[in-house]
Amino acid sequence: MKTWQRYWLYAAVTFFSIHLVRDLMQDLRIHNILSNTLVKQDLSKTPSWYWQVFNTYLIGTSEILLALYCFKKRRFGFAGFLTIAIAILFIVVWLFYWIFL
């Protein structure tokens, strides 16, 4: 595994772990500096469970599990590139939500 790939996986695990904890605190209505960062009032007609399941649990958990799989196998491979694709998807969905909804 190349150095940049290892750094990418560390960054992905760190970011998505923090994001998962932050969203869990929001779901449990725990208010602090982490859970109140980048919060926007949802004016869309999309059900809230859709954003919670898709954005938090599905994307975040799959990103963490794929990165841990790459660490365990000591190989970046398809799973590593999939983490990059998921992160790009996450950014696109977040920008769509932040700008248009």
C-alpha cells in the first residue's frame, strides 16, 4: 500500500467516525459544539429518516468498514478505490442538500 493510500484511509476513518458520532448525538438530541456544527434547518419534503439512514448510517458505516478491510488485508485495491468513490458521493449529496434543499 502506498503512503498516500494509507493516509487517505486514516483520514477517511477519522472523518467518517467523527461524522457518525456527530449525527448520532444529533439523533439523540445531545447539543454540544460537535453536534451543532454545520446544521441546517431541513426545509425539504424528503423524509428525515432518508437523510439519516442514507447519509449517516449507510455511507459512514460502509466507508469505515471498507477502510478497515483495506488495513486488515494491507492492500488498497478495489475496496480502497471504492472508499474514494463513496467519499465523492458523500460530498455531492452533502452539497446538493446544503445548496438546493
